[in-house]
Amino acid sequence: MAKLLIEGGVPLVGRVPIGGSKNSALAVITAATLASSGTVILDNVAPVSDVRDMCAILTALGADVRWAGPTTLEIFAGGVNHPVAPYHLARKLRGSTYIVGALLARLGEADVAFPGGCQIGSRPIDFHIRGFQALGADVALERGSIRARARRLRGARFYVERASVGTTVNMMIAGSLAEGTTILENAAMEPEIVDLANFLNAMGARVRGAGTNLVRIDGVDRLSGVRHEIIPDRIEAGTYLMAGAITRGSVEVTRVIPEHFRTVLLKLEQAGAVIEETDDAVRLTMPGRPRAVDIETLPHPGFPTDLHPPVVAVLSLADGVSVVQETVFDNRFAYTHELARMGANVKVDRDAAIVRGVEQLTGAPVEAQDLRGGVALVLAGLAAAGETEVNGLEHVDRGYVGLAEKLQALGARVRRVDAA
Ligand code: EPZ
């Protein structure tokens, strides 16, 4: 069990390069299996553990997947011929749900374990299943797996409940090779959806409207390999800016697209941060104690749910009381119990965290329960007096590569200890 040892109290100062978006990479890597000819080359892929697991699933399906560089993936999917994803792998991550859409589109059948991923609520896949059925597939849930069949998917009009990101991704992937047109109403508008559409269209698909709540996909017969660069990870960017905020330092994130996390920047400014931006970098300086702010998480372009735990860590030291309402997931508050061990005063009241700012946090041994809750504990440790030990780092490794090194480069006194 890996852990991070942090000696808190050092204002972080410096510049940190941001990697490719995990959530875009998981969708694009899956969509690469649709290419029956040619090789897909993906640049700016962050080798986080979820991405590595997804590559292993593709290999098991018959694709040739290799790292052609530290962040460059080469995928030849011409040989994809096996409709069963390894159960132990598919159940590890949420993104494996996309494999069902890709296999249905490519092979007409799929057998994929019910997905796993962070325990941040029930996270059903009923919208995905209804989507596959709308496209003409027979879907059964048997022995912990999703088993789906369709001679050829047929385009359909489909309403995406709750503007689900995963459902939108799945329907874009499956619809790309369906017969006829698929119309997605109430589609998710995240930047990762736009990145996927750009990739699909470069492969020969016909996806229009991505980034709006109405997406039209005209199915084609085949797709072929193409080179594509994954967009920067807006959640990683926000995380490092918040590391600068919580330690009252000055941190610049580079290789980012500020527009992708505009709401986050506005909220950090409301909390007292000074933000300076260029077209591919953002610097945050926190001159003093943060001010309390109220935040509601929403589908894009609202405040992203994935930065709810990190921003609560920042606000736990604010001057005043903040309310952070979580409207996307039904329970991603597990981290608040661990924050309390460090002296934070956070009360969960139904779907909201009431954060009464304290003067100081104190270091303690704490346990990461999920990816974003885990990184929130790291942020708290960076500001806390004394030593914090964040256990369960494998949760954090799912979404962050080189976290300790990047924090050390900003001046943090942090050391990673892997299992003995
Ligand atoms: C994606 O999860 C991301 N994961 C999440 O990031 C992100 O928090 C989320 O989108 C929202 O932006 C990946 O891209 C791999 P949803 P997803 O479908 O697709 C409910 C991270 O930390 N729902 O938009 O699972 C669901 O329970 C992760 O990087 C159903 O009820 O999110 C949630 O309450 C965490 N039935 C709401 O919809 C379904 O069939 C929105 O979920 C599907 C979803």
C-alpha cells in the first residue's frame, strides 16, 4: 500500500506542466478500437493507472497497443476479434463501460464486467443500457457482466438523462458505426466530449454538435487510424492551482486550456486568489487566508464535481463558512471524515458540505477512499502543521502521474513510500 509523507506549511511556488486528460484518454482509447484499418497514434496521454488498465483491456480484445514514448500510445485495432473483456480488469474502472459500445459497434457483441471505479455513490449504468437498447441491441446482466448483442446497430433519437458524460461517450462511440442517424438530446457538454468527437471525425466518423446539448451522429461503415493529441487535464490543472491556494503560494500550470476550467478560476478569484492567464497557462497567487465561497457542482460548464473534494480542502482554512453542494454524485463525501482528523470542521447535510473555516489544520495519518477525495487529503497535508501520512495512494494514482515529483518541484516537503 503506497503512501505519501508530507511535512506541511510550505507555500508552493513555481511552474507545473499539466498532462493529458484522463477522462478524454479513456474515451478516445476505447474509440480507437473502432478503427478496422490503419494505426491510431495518441499524443499527450498521461500514463495514469486507469489508462494503463484500459490499454490492457484493449490488448485482451485483440488490439496491438504499445507506448511509443512516455505519453504517446500506438494502437492497431485491425485485429480486434474477441468480444469478452477480462472480468478482473473491466471491473476495476468506470471507463470500461465504453468497451461495450465499442464492441457492439465493431463486432456486434460484448461481454464486459459491470464497471468499478471510485465509490462515490451508486453509479448505475441504466442510462447506458437503455442507450444500447435504443440502438437495437439486446442487453442482459448476467453473472456480474453486461452481455449485449446486435446484428447491426441502428441509429435512434435518445434523451441522455442527467446529461451523463459516460452515456454521451458511449452513444457517440456506438452510433459512429450504426446504420443511420443517432440524435442525442441533453448530451453532456464537457470538453472531453468535444475531444472525442474531434477524434472520431478525424477517423472518418460524422459527429456534429459536440459541446452542445444536441449531438447528431451519422453512422458510417468503417473508421481508420489517425494521429490525435489528447486535450489537457482540466481537473489536474485545478488540483495544482488549489495546491497553490491552500498553501498561500504562487503556482503556474502550463500546457492548459483556461477556457476548460473557467468556472473554477472564477470561484478561486471569489475566494481571494489573484489569477493571471495566457492562452496556455494560468498562474494563481493566494496573498492571504482564503475567503469563504458557496459552490454548486454542475455538469459542464458548471463547477466540476471532480474538484469538489479539493476545493473543500482549500475552504476548510477559509475565513468564514462555505456551502459546497454536490448535485452530480449521490455520495462523494467520504473524504470529509478524514479531513476531520486534521482538524477541519465540515458537516455533511444531505447533498451539501457545510465548511466552517479553521485557522489551521494539523497533520495526521489519513486514508484515501477514492481518487479526488484522496488528492484533497494531500492538499490538506500540504497546508497542515506537522506531518501528514496519506495512505491508499493507489486511489490517487488512478488520476495523477508524478504527483510527489510535481509537488517537490513546487517546494513541497513530500516523500512517496511504496509498499515494503
Ligand atoms: C464521468 O463519470 C467521469 N469519469 C467522472 O470523473 C466525472 O466526475 C463524471 O463523468 C461527471 O463529470 C470518466 O470520465 C471515466 P456521469 P460518469 O454518467 O460518466 C448518474 C474522476 O474522478 N448515472 O456523468 O460515471 C451517475 O450516478 C471521475 O475522474 C446514472 O444514474 O458520470 C451520476 O449521479 C469520477 N445512470 C450522474 O448520472 C447511468 O447509467 C452523472 O454521472 C449513468 C450515470
